[in-house]
Amino acid sequence: MKAENWNFESRQSVEQVEEGNELAPKFNASGLIPCITRHAESQEILMFAYMNDEALKLSVNTMLAHYWSRSRQKLWKKGETSGMSQDIQRILIDDDQDCIILEVTLSQPDVGGEEASCHVGYRSCFYREIIRSDSGPKLNFIESKKSFDPVAVYGDTPNPTQL
């Protein structure tokens, strides 16, 4: 997976970054830029991840979502294991070009179920909300059922969640 041969513009001025039409993203000290992914039709937030230079270039070139996995320390194309790809409909970048939003449509998993984006089996990675209680904050599930069985999709693939 190699990005086409082009480079991002260098950041020359605030005016260029905020008001210009040159793509000059600001990657953090680790070479990453945060990316929020939302469903193009419902606008539902599906996931949050990071991209490195190559992941952003590949996403632009192929219009398929690519990310940098911090837990696995590697580039990954969403759906390469699960078959649940994210087809990019639009890519947004914020005013100072240090955050990306992907608007995507989802493919359905090959093992049945509904379209989803979360490796845990829920439609969205944001399937819980934080609620207040007398004993402190708790998590409340806002998705009542999983969209697919993660064991059937991922088998013995290592879980990317790190403790």
C-alpha cells in the first residue's frame, strides 16, 4: 500500500493554513493527526482514530479509510480483516488543519449482521455514555445490541484494545 507520489504543502503562514486552498496538515510530535469518522447519511459518530502521513494520503487517493494503529504500530485499511470497509464520501479538515473528519458509508460484514464500524461488534465505537450517579460516574450502554458477532468476524486475531 503506497500513496501516490505527492506531498503535503509546507506550512508557511497562518493565512495560508486558515484561508488558503493548500493542504498543509499539522501532524503532532508523533507524526499523527486525529481523525473523527462519522456516517455520511446519519452523521452518527462511528469512531476516533489517528492517521499518519501515509494513512491520510492513502485515504485521499483511494477514498477508502486508512488509519495508523497506535496499539499495533502499523498502518491499517479499515476492513482489511473484517470486510467492513469505510467508503469515504467526503474528507473535512479543521481551520488550523490539525484534525480530520471522514464522512463514510459502511459495508456490511460478510458474516451477516448490520453495517458496523466497531471491533467490539457495535455499530459505533461510541456505544456508551457517561452518566452521573451518587457513587460517581458510570457507563450506560446506548446501543442495545451488537451489529455482528466479533468472534465470527475476527476469530483469533489479537484484540487491539490495550490495558
